[in-house]
Amino acid sequence: MWVGRKDRTVEGFFLAGRSTPWWAVAACIVATETSVLTFTSVPGFAYEGDFRFLQLAAGFVVGRLGIALWLLPAYFRGEVVTTYELLGRRFGDRVRSAAAAIFLVYRNLADGVRLHAAALMVAIVAGVPEWWCILALAAAMVAFSEEGGVRATIWTDAIQLGVYLLGAGVIAATLAELDGRDGFGGFGGALDWIPAAAAADKFRVLAPSFDLTVPYTLAAGVLGGAFLTFATHGADQYLAQRLLAAKSLRHAQIGLVLSGIGAAFQFCLFLGIGAWLWTWYDGREFARPDEVLPTFVAENLGGVGAGIALAAVVAAALSPSLVSLSSTTVRDFWLPWRARRTGAAAPRSGQVRVGRQFVVVWGLVQTVVALIAQRAPSALEAGLSILSYASGPTVGAFALALIAPGTTPGAVLFGMAGGFLAPAAVRLAGFPLAWTWDVLVGSVVTAAVGVALSRFVGGLARERVG
């Protein structure tokens, strides 16, 4: 709240004055994308399975390289405030509004799930009802987002990365100490759990299969992960806003690529903790895999250790999308509506005022989603599935803007509708498509329908002229 207290201009509140250095861009993206889902759900993934989740991390790096080379230059040439303004300049307000509306829906759903995941761990460790924790965390993230804007979000993210890693270190150190206390060779024998985990095939990374029904294969990880990253880091205002706030195009590109390496490191760290916990609990069954790490913290950490672990979870929860949602609402909906209604552009101070109001509105929406999401079996897969299903049409629209800008707006809209329905249609046809393919399927269908319809309509027009 303090660092963003003077940001009362449009560029200040929504883009931190375009002043963020590359290292802060990298740190805030790593902290934002991994967040509390990594802290609770990734260890649970390794506990129940193995390290195949890392195949997605490879796709995340590939996707970042594509964004840095193709999409970021287009954003910085246009000096946009939201990513959807680029679509508006290429295809008009209807396509822009459709993509922005999809973002508002799925981002609120996904981040409501993330808020639930943070509250779950705090509730288990503190021994209080989860809904109390949801309300407390939601109030905190609304407070500093509404007061400090995106600058507060970025620098809180950068700081929380250190808290986040410190919490993981405390948990690993506690595991090592307890293993030694129980006869595993003392603190110096902190790696004694590895042979047991290896014997159970916990360290398997590659699954070289083209089975489209399995979510964690090499093909799904690299291709699906690349398309998912294009959606979340390039077409999605949430993470793209961090990139648009960079000092320059080069700072944004360096920060984005480095964040891929940092994210892969974090996945390795938390998957390792999950495999270690599997040896500690001797494969004990839990109601949900997300409960493994919170249960260990509640049972074995006390005093300062528990405080640091909880601080890490709370910090991870407070990486909100509220300013991104607010900027999209103001720039892509409120401003065009006001211009049509009054015939004049809104004053820039008015944009910030309305933006702060929408921060509160979207905070309330995510709180309701988090309360409902308490029934989800895995917060990580629930959040990623929501993002994957809804992101395909937007990625396809951006692909058309980059490689086929002559596509007609109507064709793009029909393509987006087809891309949105395509994954569901595949499943309704009886094929259990894995969620990791949803972005690829949705974006390819969107682009294909958009190009085909444009050519068909263009051909009819030429025939009539002839």
C-alpha cells in the first residue's frame, strides 16, 4: 500500500508507471504463477504420483520464448494498457469485448480456487473453520490492491518470493531433522529418503505417450504447456500486466524467460518435498492430496517454524488478479460504454476511481468462488483446468491478430465460439480428452474457423462483384 500510495494516474495505478526492472518482473511472475497452488497441490501431486508434472514446466519455457519473440513486441509497439486493446485495434470492439469477458469469467473462477487453497492450509494449521480464513485473506488482498494498484502487487510479489522459498526451506529442514531423530542417520542423513522414493518410482519425469486422455505426458506437457503459457502469460491480462509494466521491451523479455527457469526450479523443489513426505508418512492415504503438506505443518512445526510456513502460504495467497480484472473492466468495457453514452472520453482520474471500485467488486466475487470451491478434490488441477478450457478461444484470436490480421471480425467471433465449444464437444462425443490439451484444441479450432470463414465470405463477395 505504501509503495503504490501515489499512483493515482492511469499508467501509475494500472501499469506502475512502466518502471519495473527485469529482475522484479521475473520474481513477481514466478511468485504469481506458482503461488499457493504450488505450495499445497504440487507436493500432493508427487505424494500420490511422481514428477511427471515437470513435463508441463518444459512446455512453460517453450511458451515463454514464443511470447517474448512474437507477442511482446506487438504490445510494446502499441503501448496498450490491457492485452485486449491489441485485439480491438485488429478486429474491433466486439472481438475485444468477447476476449475480455472470457478473461473476467475464468480468472475469477481460477483465483477463487487459489484463495480456497491458501485458506485450506491456514485452516488446517490454525485449527479454525476454512471460511474464516477465506474472508480474512480476501479482505487483505482487496485492501492493498485497492490502495496500491499494480505497483503494490508487483513489489509484494517480489518480496513474497523470498518468504515463499524460506517457508519451503523450513519445511525441508524440519523433515531432515525429524528423519534424523527417528534413526535415519541424523541431520547429515537428510538424503536417506531418496532410495525409498526412487524404489517407488517417485522420480519418473518422462511419459513418452501420445494418449490424449492422459494429462501428464511428454506431448501434452510440451505442446499443451506451451499453449497454456501463451494463454496465461501472453493473452491473459493477469500476468501480461506485469510484463506491460516493465521498463522496456527488453526488460519484459528477459524477465519473462528467466521466470520460466525459476518456475521449473520451484516445481522441482515442491515435488521433492512431496516425495519426501510420501516416505515420511509411509504412503498414508489422505482425503485430498492438497492436505498432505498442511497436515505435516500442523503436526510437526511449532512456534517460529509454523509461523514462517503460514507466512509463506499467506504471501502466496496475496498475489491477486484484482487490479488486472479492474483494468480490463475499465478499459475494455466501461470506457467504450461511457464513450457511446456521452460521446466523450472519460477523464483519466475517473478511470482510476472506477478501477478502485471494481477491485472491491471482483474481490467479493472471488470470495464467493473460494467458498464454493471448498468441495474441489484438487485445487491445482481445478485451477489449471478452468484456465485451460476457457483460454483457447483467446489464444486463437491473438494468433489470428499476429499471423492473419485480415481475418474479418465476424469470422473471429464465430471462431472463438467454436473454440470454446470444441473441447466440450470432444468429450460429449465420448472421447475423454485430458485438460492439458484444451488450450491447443480451442485455439486451433478458433484460428481454423476464423480463416476459413473469412476466405469463404471473401470468395462470395468477389463472386458478387464479378
